[in-house]
Amino acid sequence: MTTILPILPEILLLALGILVLVLDPFWKEENRRLNLGWLTAGGLFLILGISLVIARPGAQPVLVFGGMLRDDWLGFVFKMFFLFGAAITSLFLMDVEGAGRRAESFLLLISATLGMNLMASAADLVMLYLAIETTSIPLYILAGFLTGDDKSTESGFKYMLFGALTSAFLLYGFSLLYGFTGQTSLYALSASFPTFSLLALGIVFLVLVGLSFKISFFPFHFWAPDVYEGAPTPVAGFLSTASKAAGFAVVLRLFVAVFPSLAANWSMILAILAALTMTVGNLIALTQKNIKRMLAYSSIAHAGYAMIGIVAFSQLGAASTVFYLIAYILTNLAAFGIVTAFGRVAGSDDMKAYYGLSRRAPGLALMMLVAFLSLAGMPPFGGFVGKVFVFTAAIQQGWIWLAVVGILNSIVGVYYYMTVLKYVYLYRMEGEAEEKHPVPRSKPYAIALTVLTVGILVIGIVFAPWFNLANSTALSLF
Amino acid sequence: MDFLLGHLLTLILFFPILAALVILFLPSDDVKVIRWTALIASIVPFALAVLVWTRFDTSATGFQFVEQYPWYEAIHSTFHVGVDGLSLTMVLLTTLLTPISILASFTIKDRVKAYMILFLMLETGMLGVFLALDLLIFFVFWEIGLVPMYFLINQWGSEKGERTLWKGVKMQARNYASLKFLIYTMAGSLGLLLAIQMLGVLFQTYDLPSLYERWNALQGTLLGLPVTTVKAIAFWAFVVAFAIKVPVWPFHTWLPDAHTEAPTAGSMILAGVLLKLGAYGFLRLVLPFYPAEAQRFAGALAFLAVMAIVFGAFASYGQTDFKRLVAYSSVNHMGFVLLGIAAAAKVGLNNQDVALNLSKNIALNGAVLQMFNHGLSAAGMFFLVGVIYERTHTRNLNDLGGLFPLVPVYGGILIFTSMASLGLPGLNGFISEFMVVRGAWPILSVYTAIAMLGLLFTGAYILKGIKQVLHGPMNEHWAQGEHRLTEINTREIIVMAPLIALILVIGVYPAWILEVINKAILMLF
Amino acid sequence: MQFPILSVIVFTPMAAALLILLINSERKNEIRVTALAAATFALILSLWVYFTYDKAIGGYQFLEKYNWMPMLGISLHLGVDGMSAPLVLLTGVVMFTGVLISWGIDDRPREFFAFLFILASGVFGVFISLDLFMLFFFYEIAVFPMYLLIAIWGWVKTREYAAMKLTLYLFIGSVVSLVGALVMYWTSGLHTFDMLALEKAAFPLAFQKIWFPFVFFGFAVLGGIFPFHNWSPDGHVAAPTAVSMFHAGVLMKLGAFAALRVGIMLLPEGAKLWAPLIMGLALVNIVYGAFIAMVQTDFKYIIGFSSVSHMGLVMMGFSTMTPIGMTGAGLQMFSHGVMTALFFAAVGMVYDRAHTRDIPKLGGMVKPLPLVAIAFIIGGLVSMGMPGLSGFMAEFPIFMGIWQVRPIVAIIAAVSIVITAAYIMLAIRRVFFGAMPVEFEGHIGPIGVQDKVALVFLCIIMISLGVFPSLMFPWVQAGVQHLMILLGGA
């Protein structure tokens, strides 16, 4: 029995997926949305709970299933957050026209989550690649799910094309890796990985291309705005959080476990790329008029911030990256959730539609305040703590210039986040008719957003336990 | 009773402020109650001051009725008060003139409450300067006296009149006068402030008695400069501040405007007491702290004093505005005070020459007495100007004339007071001016001689003033109809009475006050 | 177990904010009353802390320490010393009077008071934080509510611009300090953010020389030091009255205080090296601020620049590195805080009624608003350093401190006193006295009882301190003593 515990979440996910598929035809059309959504969300939370209780990894990481997976805290923590993110997303997905009533969308969501879980704990090149594809393909479809909407179709298509291209690079890198070391197991690889040579660097580069796509890192970030804008908003949220985090999990594992010998080189490359990512993301976000695009560029920038922790090749650095991602998942999900909730009422994602939101829906506006300030890095929200820790790690290792770049970028970020809040709180609607246009709340949104908002605050104020969690993932890396 | 006797000076000092607080809570409409409360409240410090006078030990040296309480320990400043003959005289003057001025203010009808409160605050400010034995306390009260006077001139000063500033910008005369007064005096006290700070920093104390000893014992270098240089700079800082207040030519230009535009009682106090603050500063601080510098620059001081005497007299003579005439006469009279001080400075502290020392003492005594006397006569003169202004609403001498038959009592009082101002023997002015001249002659002969010229013109302007108001062809305008002049009334006579009495008494029998003054002078120098 | 009074002081406003957010936004009076109750409570607590602080013992008292994240050495460590106790009191006072003055806000008072209280929590937190991480935490909390408060309830013409400028400036300043602080954390090798421990860490001189400016000037931006003062006048003017009171009255002290706590106390050698530069910049603040104030025609801008000038005095006091200068700076923070709160309250009252702040257009306000006039005059006298009021008590020791270091600077700075007198007196005369322009006749209503209470309360504080300086200087002295030990060490 103990041998399946490491993949208990995945097994349960599979069961849930089948359940959804099977039950779907039995429900009437009008009930479907509710039932599907609650089933998925409830099921995911249940899986989360069960796994937390029984499927925790031991003190020492263990390679299981013939070395395909590694049962360690890194994988576990990320898995839990993927489950959480998927659950929240399914709550948001319920009210999306065209997707909320179809079992396929929920099934795809569950499949993607399954893939991500595998990504996080993969310890073998083949497994890794499989997992990445298992994650990506459902997501391609989900992005283009709204077949009637041109933008959605474009989004799905673009995503697929780029994804396919970059995963080809990734595969090529993996095959070279295998070719030169004769191993597919990640942990065995690192022993025989050649020390510095142009070839080794080339492999790193290829792998990096594939992974940069996943985490929307410069210079492979430019799919993100179009894809996020076109995809159904909850899907965009999911993409920007869980999918990105999964990518980071792989980066962490690969770069810290497999390529440490080249740390001196790739850390400089990553540092420069991170700086560029942050800068490009922030600067272009300044000019956006569409809130989803702005959030897309902001997500790109956040990938840059998170990377700083990895650049600071240390336990604190890895821990701070994980913590950052935790805070980021909550925050970005909240941000996209609010955009979903409001977008379906306003019918538009233009920032102008948000004028006077604070008078139409004060509660929603407050949550937006919390989410955006957390994105900006203001206390007492999780984003602040995440940023401080990441910068601390950088400074500890001497990457002061990088920390400064990060800080400067935060300042730019403050500007555009505050601008949106300005629209929400200061500006008035056309004709100042806010009272006549309230924003109706639906139960799933209310629950999801409340959970997220409280989470952002909790992580921002009582951050010790969460950091300890992140630290244990870092420990298991080295 | 013990408490009273033990804290006499503090009571005298703070009673006016407490009275002001009480008045704050009186209803603004009940003007009569406010006026009488203020009047009675201002008589209390006077009574206490007389008490102090009677109990003052003329044979003892040093300060009496001393009180010292901790106040601002962080900068080593304590609340230290005490009197000697010099300050007691001034305290008496202040506490005497305040009730008189308040009585004179009974004709003020606009915002009486605020007026009285400001007046009482002013009294505390002035008393504080005279009673202070701590430099910081001295400065605090020095500044406190400025703001009430600013508002008194500003709000209750003469309504007519405009001054044109640069670029044709016009400003009401009283606003101009009050602002000039404030800024001039504050600018002057800036130097004082800086010098006091320096002293405080150097000696870690502001206590006057101890500073007297230690400052003079200072040798060597200070702040990178030789002590003498630093002392010279500080000397001039002190001098400028006090010179503005006295006022000494050429720092006197604020005075004619301020005096002229101020309300009657304001002018009385301004000329009667505020100017003495400056002279007091010279005596209390400049001479004891800087005997050597004072001696060195005595000639310059004497020069300025003489300029004040002479130019003040000339300017006075040329005025057509009665009040302005009296204002310049203040410059003229205060010049004598400074002349006496300059003479004393010239002789210096440790001069062995007996005759010179005698002259020095006489000069100083004369100066202090002149302060007291001028206080009385100037207050009186301004009041009398006010009396005629109330009735005629003009101060222009050309509009008046030949009023004696209409207002004989007023005329008599005016002549009497003018004679005191002129220095008629038998009245107080003569005594003090004579002493100053007698004292200064052996020491600063040339300057004294020139000052005599001024004295001549003093007579000229006084007589001119009287002539234009009282004598000559009567201006029919004031003789009949609605403009018919009314005689001076009882209240006004009561205002003048104490002044007249004192003027006469001092003129005939000055010993009672000179004794007290003399003791102080001897102790100080 | 001692009552955790400091935690209660910090979290009361936050809790009150949450409470207020839950009230229905239509029930405006309940919102206001709740706010006032919370503010009064905080004021009472801060008075309690102030008066029960034992000056004889000195040092940090009312200590509370909760481990927050032992791995990095972060703890919620709270305590007051002689320098921060008056500032805690100041915050309580300004919060209390600010709520009173804001009684009339009719547009979404719920959000207004909620944000104001979040700001207050942040401010309290910085003053009593003895952990560097937590200090930053609270410092940042104090930044973003300002943006919303100014942008939403501020003066329509410039509020967006001023709010953004202010937020960006302050944020930049704080992150500059953050970098410095993080570097300090790692270099100390003590693996803790606890400031009491960091005080004892002897940072090498070369390190201090480079990093002191980061830390000091980063915070001093909020203190309004030249040339980073530019956000202040615009921010002051654009903000609604209570926010201006908070801004100039407390927030700028936050910057100066943090510069003291983190910069001077933790990097004393660096402070001594850089003191002359700080003195020079502060001198520019004092004189330049005064001159610029003189040419303003907007009533509120005069006060804004006057604040820049007076904060210069605080910085000047710090830069003297002498006990007496530091004492003066500590006193000046409190005295100026109260005075400027009073100024802005008075200006706000005039503006609410006349709807203009243009001095040439105003006049004769003393008749309908006598208390406002008197309060403003008292404030003006404090600003001039008139003896007998708190301003003199504060400025005098600062000057004494300057004398000990560089007399010529004292002389130049003293010039500003006369300039201040000039512009204040002129402003008073033009706005309150003289003839009232015809358009205002009959339109200037009287002030309400809340306004009166606020004004009188502030005046009493300024007068009491002026007459009885012993009400505050022993506290500040106790704080300075500790400071001098840190500075005096090798």
C-alpha cells in the first residue's frame, strides 16, 4: 500500500476525471453547470485534504516507480498547490459561457493538473517530457475552448504552435542529454554531466528554451499576452499560475539537481534573462489598456522576480522562489478571478469598464485592492514578503545589481497597479450611475475569492509556517 | 501671607496673564464688566509692586526677592527672577502705567475683550524682561511682548491713512506700522538670540549672576577666534537688538510710524515702557557683560546718542502731526538715556579717578531716572494727544489752534506735561537731564556740547506744539455747533493725576527714587 | 504577564478599519462614531504609555517579543524609548483630531476611515518596531493608503498627479533603504533582524561609509530632505484635510525617525562621516523652504513649504550629533507635528467654507471664524519659534547644538526665523483680517463642535509644552542618552 502513496493524488485525480466524464450524461442541461463545477471543485479539495493527511513524503526523498518519480517535499508542495489552483479555477470556470456546462472542460482541467503533478515530481527525462506534454495538450485545448470566439481560437492555436515548437527544442535537449550521459534518470545524470563545455552549455540552452516557454520567460514570453487575452479568463488564470509554477518546479529540479556544476554560467545567463523579463514585462504592462493583457505582462514580470531566487543558487534562494510562487499563485488567481467575475457583467475587459467599480461592488473592489497591492509587493500582503525574501536571497549571494533591478521594476509595477486601482476607486462610470449597475455575485465566485483574499493576507502576515514549507522543499533539492 | 511675600515677583509677573484668562471667559458683550475687571486686575500688580518697593532694602547689595525654579533643564535654563534698584524702578513704572493706560482705553468700543487680553499679556511680557535673572527667560519675555503690540497697532490703530509701498502697492498705515515694528524688532533680536545661544553653549547656563562672573573671566580663544573678537561681535549683536528698541538713531525709523498709528493707550505703553526695555537691556546686559568693548566703542555710542537727541529734536520741530511730534520727542529724550550710558561706558569699570567715577555715577543715575521720567511724561503727552484726537478726530496741528479758552483745564494739564517734557526746573525732566549732562560733560565734552543744541530745540518743538494747539487765533471750527470741544472729563483727569503727581514730586524731591537707583548703579558698576 | 499595550495600540486601528468596513456604507454616523471611539481609545493608550514610561531608567520599555520567523531571525519585537514615546503620543493626538476634523466627509466615509486607520496602524508600527523587517513591513503599510486617500478624497485639480508622485517617491525611498537594510542584515552575520542586536553589531567603517547614505536618505525622502522634498508640497495641498494633518504631522516624522533608528543608530560611524552633508542639505531645506513659502499665493502651499523648512530643522538637529541638538530634534518632531496638524485643520476649515485657498481672494475671516483665527495665530507663533510656545522649546536646543558644531550655520539658519515670521504674519493678516470680499458675506458658516474640540486640544498642547517644557524634554533626553552611547562608541 505504501508504494502507491506517492502517486495517490494522481490516482485520485484520474478517478475524479473518469467520474466527471461518466456522470455528465446523466445530468440535465441546466443542472450541469452547477453539478460539474461543484463536483470538480469538491473532488479536488477532497483530494487535497486526503493527500495532505496520508500522502506526505518522508523525511528523506525517495525515488519510486523505478526512478520515474521522486517522492520529496518539492513535488509534494507543488502538487498541493496545483490541486488548490485547479479547485479554485473550476469554481471560476462554472460561470463561463460555453465552458462551464461542458464536462470536457473540467476533464481537461483535471488532466492538466495530473500532468502538472507528474511534472513536479518527475525524476526521469522521459517521465518529465511525458508529464510536460500531458499538461500542455489539455491546456492548448482549454485555451481555445470557446470555439465561437475568434480570439479564443487564435489563442489556442498560438499556444499550441509555440508550445509544440519549444517542446521540440526541449526534447532535442533531452535527447542530447541522454546521448552524452547514457542516463535518463535525473539524479544519475548529474553525476555524469560534463563540466563546462560548449556542448553542455548548448544543452542547457535548449532545455531553457522549452522551459522558458512554460514559464513565459524572456525571450519566449510573447505568446502570453495573446493567449491570456483570448482564453477564457479562468483558464488564463490557471495558465498564469499553476502552469507557470509547474514550469518553475521543473526548472528548480533540473537546474539545481542536474546542472549544478554549471551554476556559475547559467546563473549569470538566468540573471540577465530575469532582469530582461522583469523589465520588458513591466514596461509593456505600463501601456496596456486591456486588463487581461496587463495582467499577462505582469505575470511575465513576476516570472522574472521568481527567477531571482533560483539565480541566488542557495537554499534560501530556492525556498524564497517557492514561497514567491505560493504567494503568486494565490494573488494571480484572485486577480484573474475578479476579472472573470466582473468581465461577465461588464462584457468587456477594457480598463475603462472598471471605472467606478468601488461604488458598484465595494467588496469586489476591496478584493481587487488586496490582489493588486499584493502583486505590487505591498504589505501586509503575500507579495511583499515574497519579494523581500527573494531580494534577501539575492543579496546574500552577492547579486546586488539584480536585487536593485528587481526593486526598480517593482516601482514601475506600483505605478500601473495603482493606476488600475485609481480607476476602480476614483473614476466614475458613465453618467455616474453606479447604484443602478451593481455587480451580481455568484456563490462559487464569492467563496473562491474570499478564500484567496484571506489566503493572501494570511501568507502576508503569518508567513513563517509557509516559509518553513518552502524551506523544506528547498532542503529536498540539495 | 507668607506665600504672598515669598512669591511676590512671580505673582506680579503672572497676575496679568491670569486676569487675561479670566477675561477670556467673560461675555464679549458686557463691555463695562470687561473694562473694569481689566482695570482692577491691573491695579493688583501695582499694589504688589509698591509693597515690594516699601520692603526693598536700600542698604543691601545684590538682587532681592529672588525666586528660582527649575524650568528647562535640558538646556540649563531656570526660571530665575529678582529685583534690584534698577529693575524695581522699571517694574514700578510698568505697573503704574498699565492701569492708567487701561483706564485711558475705556473709549475703545470694538472687541474690547480681545484688546484687554492683549494688553494684559503685554504687561506680563514687559514685566518678565525687567524681572528676569536668566538670559533665556529674558529673551522669552522680550519676544512675548512683541506679538500683543503687533495686534494692538494692527487692529485698534488709527483707521485712516495709507502708505504706498514699492510698485504702487498700497497698505493701510497701521498695517504698515505694525509689520515694520514687528519685523524690525525681530530682526534685531535675531542677533540677540544668536549671541544668547552662544553664551548658553559656552557656559552651559543662562543664569545672569553666574554669567556675569564667568564671561568676564574668559580668556584665550573661542570658536577659533580670539576672545576679544568674539566678544566684540557679540557686543554689537546685543547692542543692535537693544538699539532698535530704545530706539537709537539710525535704527529708530519704526518708531514714528508705530507710535503714530497705535491706539492712544498703545502709544502710552509703547513710549512709556517698551522703549525702556531697550535701555534696560543696555544697563543690565551690555555694560556688565562687555565693559571693555563698551569702553572701546563708547564714542560711537555717544555719537549715536547725540544724533538721536539732535535729529530727534529737529524732526520733532518739523512735524505737523501732533502725535508724530511727540513720537520724535521720544527719540530725543531716549537719546539722553543713551548718552548717560555711553558716558558711563567710557569711564569703564575699574577707573581709579574719583572725579570721573563720580561723574559716571551721576550720568548713570540720570539715565535711569530719565527712563522713569520719560515714561511718565511721554505717556502723559500721548494721552493728551489722544484726548484732543477723540474730540477733533484730527492730529494735524494746523487744524487746531487757540483752544485754550475752550478747554482751559486741558490746556493747563497739557502745558504742565509739556514743561516736564521740556525739562523745566522743578519738574522731573530737569533733574534727570541735568544729571545726564552733568555726568557726561567731564567725560564726553564735545558730544555733550552738541547735545545741548538738541536741548535747545527740545524747547523749541515743545513750545511750538503748545502754541499751535492752545494759543494763537482760535479755530472757529471747534467753537460751536456739533464740533464744539468738550472739556477734559473726570476719567481723563484721573488718568493724568498720578502722572502729574509723580512728575511734580520727583521734580521737587527726587531723593526717594534716586536712592534706590543709586544703590543698584553702584552695585552694577 | 504584562498587558501587551503596544500590540494593542498598533492593531487597534487595523481592527477598527476591518470593523468599519463591515458597516453598511449608508450608516454614516455609525461609521464616524466607531472611528472616533477607536481613535479615542488609541489616544488614551498612547497617553498611558507616554506618562508611565519611566524616564529615570530610560532605554526600551513595554517590550514585547513574538517570534515570527526564527529561520531568518524575524520577530515581532515592540518597544518604546524616550524618542519614540512622544511620537506615539503624537500619532494618537493627530489620529484623534483627524477623525474629528473629518466628521464632515460625506463621500464614502467608510472607505475613508478604513484607509486612514490602516495608515495609522502602519505609523504606530514603525514607531514601536524594534525589528528591522517589521519596521519595513509597517513602513510600507503606511505608503499605499496615502495614495488612495489623496486620489479619492483630495483636491480635484491635482490629486491624481500628487498622489502618484507621492507614492512613487516614498516607495522609491523605502526600497532604497530596504536594499541597505538587507545588506546590513547579511553583513552583520548575526542572522537576525532584531535592532537591539544589530545596534551592537560593529559594522566595519568602510561598509558604513557606503551604506549609510542608502539607509538614511532612503528614509529621509519621507522626511522631506532636499532635494527629495518635491513630493511634499504637492502631496500636502492635494490631500484632504485630515490626510494633510497626518501627512505633515506624522508621516514626515516617520521618515525622520526611521532615518534615525535605522540609519544613525545602527550605523553610527557612517552617520558621523556623513553628518556635514546632512547638515548642509538640512540648511537648504530650512532657508529655501522659508523663501519659497514666502512667495506662495495658495494658503495651503505656504504651510506645505513651511513643513519642508521645519523638517529641515529636525534633520539639522540630527546632523549635529550632539545631545542637545538631538534633544531639540526630538522635541521639534512633536512640536511641529502638532503645529502643522493645527495649521492644516485651520486651512481646511477656511477652504471648506470659502472654496478657495487663493490668498488675494480671501480676507476678514476672523469675524465668522474667530477660534480658527486664534488657533492659526497660535500655530503661526509656534512656527516662528515664539518663546512661550512649543516651537521655541524645540528650536532653541537645536540651535544650541548647531553652535557646538558649526556656528556659521546657526547664523544662516536663524535668518529663516525672520522670514518665517514675515510670511506667517502676512498670511494671517491677509486671510483673517482686513476686509472680507463681498462674495463671502453670509456664506461663511461657523465651525462645528468637533472642529472646536480639535483646535482647542491642539492649542493647549502647544501652549503647555511651551510653558512647561519639562512635560516632554526628560523623555527625549532619556532617548538621546541611549543614542549618544551608540554614537560615542569607538
